[in-house]
Amino acid sequence: MRVLIVDDSRAMRRIIGRILGDAGFEVLEAGDGQEAIDVLEAQTQLPTLACVDWNMPVMDGLTFVTEVRRRPEWRAITLMMVTTESESDRIVRALAAGAHEYLIKPFTADAMVEKLDLLGLLPVSVGEPS
Amino acid sequence: MTISPDAFTFVRELVRAESAIVLDPGKEYLVQSRLVSLARTAGHRDVDAFVRELSTRRNPATLRLVVEALTTNETSWFRDSDPFTALRESVFPTLAETRPHRQIRVWAAACSSGQEPYSILMTAQDTPELTGWKVDMLATDLSQEMLDRARSGLYSQLEVNRGLPATTLVRHFERAGLSWRISPALSSQVQFRQLNLMRPFPPMERFDVVFLRNVLIYFDLATKQDILRRVRQVMAPDGHLFLGAAEMTMGVDDAWERVPAGSSSVYRIREEHRSCVS
């Protein structure tokens, strides 16, 4: 499975990428929402999951989520906000826009793995020779 | 990168021998995520290489670290998820057919900081068969400090990140400064009380559901037998007991039988023993 990590912080992309890489994901990265759309448009094999920061330059995470949900060909992508935005109304807005889950920074690796479990995205390949 | 079957088997056998906790197939991701930082600290490129060296050298200190990494449980919401699915899909609907007074009594016998009793109540609210029902929750723990935390209903950002779906967070919690507070609608349904499971229980009305998860593993056989016998005395004859995944009644108190509930299982008092408690 592939994941697209959309975050303007290279350090955060590396942290999330390492957790998801250990969980068996192949990692794609983008530094903002517009770049993420460009990455998606260039893919022949879409990612299963996108982890999306909220506050980014050029195109923010909420706009990106809205855009992904607008395009039927990207409907299968599971969207999880991963952000410092922690007010209830923000979470409600993201869910209403089409995000499936919401993980608030800071978080532990276990919390990220538990969110994958909630989303039914724990790699089916676990147990196979690595 | 995921853990290989050989490495998983080694860790599984090690943890079972040292803690009596069983890591079922399917828990490979848990082993991987819990051991990856240990592996990196020890200078290995992945968990497989780390476990391979561990199985050869068997350094006692490292073995202990591995067991601790896999047995130290932070409390999560809907911990292990299967029991709560069983509640919603099997146990609560069954009870709804047999309780004419539209009232269910639940006991969370080692509630720690409160995630378990609150998760049970949230599950009850998500069970259509219980719409309009009254759920009485008794939550007990040995630790007064834990009870005070549970009663406050306040949880940090890190705590609400653990296993709680975002939709559930916004439905049942409100922001309180940097923390989150459980809604009064839920917290008002819980009665918190200090209780030592090793001592005789105070007088209590019968419970339809008892959660006694990940507690018995800490006691010797005689104490386990005594606790399970006394739990029978406070259970409704057709009540449901939930134990941890590594716990069972077989060979401890055979008055209980394990029955399937959804994709999980619960314990019920055997028919022939029910007359003793009803």
C-alpha cells in the first residue's frame, strides 16, 4: 500500500514517513496541497491513504481534502488530517469536508498505528517475509 | 518493512514464557511498532535483525526490555476493540431482549483512569437496541489517584489520540483548555468507588456485564479462583463477563464457560451453576 504525506515540514514528513514505512507503506511526499494534487495526477497507482496537515502554504489541507473529494477518480483514497489544529469545530469541519480520521499533533507512533487500525489499513502483508 | 514469521514466533514465545500474555497471529504490527525504536537504539537496521541477534545471544537485559515493551499497556479508548464490537453487536442486543425494565447494570472492575467505563457507555449509545435505556455503570479501582483522574473526566491531547475515532471525540468530549473533558451526559452515568478485588466485595446489586480485563494476570491461581467465584455471586445468572485476551477461566474456575460473542468471546456462568447464584 502507498501513502501520500502532505506536510510543509520536512521533519514531520520524515517522522510520519518512518512510522508508516515501518507499518509497511510505500511513502510519497508533498509539501503543500497543490503539490499533493500534482503528485496524485502523476500517479498511475493511487495511494490508499493521504495524511494531510492543515496549515500549509499555497493550498491548505482543508482545501486539498475538499478537492480530493470533488474528484470521483480519487474517491478510494482514505484521508486523515494530521495537524496541530485541535478545536472541536476544526475537527468537525475536516470530517464534513470528507476526512475519514483526524490525528492531532503531537502524537505517538502507537497512536498513529491505532488510527490505521480504526481505518482498517493495517498492512495485510504483515507476517510475510520482509 | 514488516516483521518476519520467524522473528514474530520468537518474540511471541518469549513474551508468553515471561508474562503469560499471548500475542495472537495478526499482532505482528504491534510487535513491529513496539520494537522498532529498541532495534534502532541497539544499532540494527530493522526489527528482524534485532530479533535475530537477540535469539542468538539472549542478553538478559535486552530480553527484559523486549518483554516490557510488549506488555506495558497505556490505556486506550476501546482497548483491543473486539470486546466493544462484541458488546455492540452481540451482548447488548441479547440483554435488550431479556430486560423488561429497560435498564442494564455494568461493572468495570479495574477502571484505571476511566477510558474503559466511558468506552462502554459510548458503545451503549451506539447500540440501536438500547436507545432510551438506562445504563448504570459502577467503575472501581484500587488506586484513589486513578479514580480521581477518572472522575474528573479530563484527558490530555495525547490520551484522546489513543484509539478514539475523531467522530467519537467531537461527539462525547468538549475542549477544556489544553485538555478534553468527557461530556456530563456520560460522566453522570458513572459511579466511581474504590475497591480492592482481593478483599470481600461490598454489597452490590447484580450486574448484567462485568469487565475484568487484564487484571487476573497479576494474581496467583488461588486468588484468581477466589475473585472469579465472588464475581459469580454479583453477576446476573445470565450475565456476561469480559476478560483480557491473555486470560481465561478454564482450569481456574470451571463454573464459567467461554461462549462466542461476535468475533470475540465472553464468559457466562454455566447453566448448572446458575441456581447457586440466582
